[in-house]
Amino acid sequence: MGKRCLAMVVYDSAASAKQRDAKRAARLAADHAGAVVQYGAAMPAGMEPIDAVPLNAIAPRRLRQPLPAPVNREAPPCLRAHILPALGLRADVEVRFIHEKRVTSTDLDPHQNRFRIPTDGALRRLRPLLTLEELDAANLLYDPATVATQQHQQLELDPEPEPEAEQGKRRRRKQGMVHGGLPVRLVDLAAGASGELLLSRWTSSHGTIVKGSGYMDYIRRCSFKEEDVVEIWAFKQREFRLLGKTIFHGSPLHVLVVKRDAEQHGGRYCPHAPAHCLQ
């Protein structure tokens, strides 16, 4: 046998380190991606790596904001102890918190002659307190936008010209005129209970308001003024009959407007109202 010639190999420490680093990076990529990575595979000439994002990485479309949960608040301390008995109502009558609002200039303006109840409170908290007949009287039974659309479609199907008097009535309705309403009494800790007013919702602006003859005379005696933050509460006693005998008489809807003054009084502003002022 002939002698084999030995070739001398020069060890390059820098190249060896680069090779180890490349293998380590390939193993880490394979572990994280869960796929087999071929080490040392060269990218064909003229090709670029794909810059793409998986379909499931696209951010999901934001869902609609959920409706707020019903607000549960503690009723004014003197409501059941003083106000309800003074009104001739049972102390255990159902009382609902409707909304909190800031009194505006339009609530006190004699030209407006109405007190506005926030829409969210009227629809979500006041409506469950009323019967179908009462909701219909207050124009709270149907969606006013749907009613307006149906009226518009009916006008398109009826091309006959209207008399001038009917056109005038329709024009006043578009301006927000209230037709009828549900009997209601406003209650204030200083002014007591008002006479019979009307609760209704305007079809044009969808605003729920309390108005009627004597509203301004009553509102001038109330304890709240412009920019005051007030809570709105509602209660109504239902008639109860047993064996043909009336045990409890029914009452109109009452809307209590009570001022809040947490900084000055350290809590809800609710002094004891004298019974005679609520008659």
C-alpha cells in the first residue's frame, strides 16, 4: 500500500463562530414557529422574502358599545318618611330613579314653558313604570322615527293637496307641538306638588318634556335654579281592589326633582319638607 498524503487544514475561529450562531438561530426559529427550518438553504437569485401577515393576526372589528346597565341609587332619605305620606301615598310605593341632569335656562324660560327629562332616562327607566295605555298617552309607546317615516310614506301615497288649515297644523307638528299627554305632577321639596301637568314626547326632536298650564308659576317657587344638578325620580301608586272594595286608590304619575349639593351638605340635599306644602 502506498503512503497517503496528509493535507493541512487551517482552522478559522471566526467562521466557526458564525456557523454556530447561524445554527442556533435556526433552531430557535424552528422551536417558536413549530416548523422545520432548513439550515443553509440559499434564497434563489432575484427573489425577495415575503412580507406578509397571517389572516388571523388582523385586529377584530370593535363591537358596538353595550347599553349602560340600569342605575341603582338610594332614594332621598325623606321621600318615604315625609313626601309620600304627605301626598297621600303608601310608603312602599315603587320609586324609580330616572336620571340626573343640570338645570338649563330653557327649563326656566317662560317662552319654552317646559321641563325636559333626559332621553335615556325616559326610555330606559321611566317607560317600565307605565302601562301600555299610559305609554301611548305620553307618546312613548312607539319609536318616533318610525312613526315619522310612516307618515312621510303615507303623504307620498296621497298626492291630493291639503287645505291650508291642515298644512298649518302639520307645520306646527313639525315644530314640536305636543298633542295631549299623560297627567303628571311635579314635586319639589320647597314648592310641594304642582297641579296637573302633562308628560309627552315630541315626535320631531324626540325630547320628553313636562309642561302645561301653571308650569311657570310652579317652577318659580321651586328650590332649584339654572346650573343646579338635580336628580329626577318617578313614582305612581296603582289602585288595588279586593272583593269589590278599593283598598288603595291610584294616583297620577309623580316626578320628583331634588337638588344635589354634595360639597356644601356632604351628601344629597334633602331637608325635611313640611307636610302642608305638599298638599
